[in-house]
Amino acid sequence: MVSVSAVVVTYNRLDLLKECLAALLGQSYSLAHLIVIDNHSDAPTQTYLKQLGAKIDYVRLKENIGGAGGFYSGIKYFAEKTNDDFIWLMDDDTIPDKNALNALVAAYKAKPATGFLASNPKWVDGTPAIMNVPVVAHPLWTSALNADSHLIEISRASFVSVMTNRAVVLKLGLPIRQFFIWGDDTEYTERITQQYKAYLVPDSLVTHKMKLNRGVNILEDDSARADRYFYAYRNRLYNSRRRSRKEVIHYYIQFTSTTLHLLFGHSKHRWHKLRVIFSGMLAGISFHPKIEFPNVK
């Protein structure tokens, strides 16, 4: 049997975290390690995780360094502190089906040269989780995303249940922690598919318990969440630059469209939102983070 470490990144969502960890501990394919990266949550989360004792590897960070920093820390811990073969990544609001890991391991055995595998992400009502549906490598296959009997080649996925192996991590490095939130999973999985094939595993079902089943859109989002879109616009420009000039042009077309909607539409707090996206875009022009590697002899 191959050994698997699961990494869960959490921050002040104790009820969801409890459900996530219970689902992981109840997998039909047993985990070798369950690594919980705590982004400096408040006392209730810290107390609960300490009570779990040897059931988990508890890593509490000194400050909240975002989801990107959390996954960076989790993969680094996996590479440096365990000898496990595979690492399975997810947020604390991801609830895997009992057989989710078993399906991933079976798929890896069928495709041993795979760079990563992604689970089939659903929302609470069973429909696809909009912001987590993997991007297919061949657009004509989009209609097959919910098929039950075969793997579907993909070009990128979110960290809502992605599994890769030790060799890939050691060769390609860690996620970019400076992303803070949004886009780190896009960059990392695309980095992998530049050298390996990757697949969606339809039988590996997970539920992403987001409050609303929608994508990332500052026009629709609450003004209280507007500041985080700095990272969305900065990181998206970085990822576009890394792909091609065509992607950069597409980025600026979308940026212009959003700007016009904010200026002439009925969006509340338009000036605050405009400041956020402009500062993110400008930061993205000079954003050149370095890829780091785990310290493994």
C-alpha cells in the first residue's frame, strides 16, 4: 500500500474543520498522517486541535499567512517531516466522501506517471462547485466532467482536494506563499501540468461547503470582502504573464470591463472597490516571487 499524508489548512472555521477531520479520519483508505496547518486561529480552534493529540500532526503558524502560505507550509512539512508517498490537499470546508481517497489512490495506480489528481468537487446541493471545477485540457470534454467511469485530463485545479506525489514536490517545489490567497493553486497545478499529465477522478467525490456557490467576482461580492480582491487582481496578472501575451491581453480586457461596470453600474462602495483592483493590478506588474523548494537531503 502507498502511504498518504492529508494536509488541511484552517482558519477560524471550527465547525467545518471538525466535519472535515472526521471525514478524513473515516476514510476507507487510511491516512498515514493527517497534517493540520492552523493559520493562527483563535483559542477555540487551537484548544480543539491540541485535544486530538496523536491523531493529527498539528502545525500552528505564528500568524495568518493566508491559504497560499498554509499550503506552502503543509507541503513543506510533508516533504521534510514524513516519508509518505503522496500528499492530499484541501481547505477546512472540504468534506470528502468516505471513498474519495481510495478512488484517488486507485487512479494513481492506473496512471503512475501522473503529476496530480483532482477530486470531483460538489456544492452542498450536489451541483458542481463553480469555483472549483477543474479546467479540462481538451474543451470538447467539458460535458464529461461528471462522468462516472473514466479519468478526464485537466490542465489545472483548485486545492479543494488535489493529490500529488513526493517526486513531483521535490522536483517542482512548493506553492508560492506570497500569493496569500487566490491563484496559488492555479499556479502550482499549472506548473505541474507543464511537465506531467493530470486528471480529474469523477469517482472521488468531495463537498465544498461554501456559503454560496459562485465564483470570484468583486462586482457581486460583499463590500466587506473587497480588500481581498487585491490578491485576486495581483495574482491573476502574474499567472497571465506566466502563460502568454494573449492571456495578458485577456486580463486587461476583463479588468477594463470590471472598471466600467463599477464606474457606471449600481455597485455599492464603487470607489473603494476601484482602489482595490487598481492597486492589485499595479502590484501585479512588478510581482516576481521566487519558487522555493523543501529542505530535503
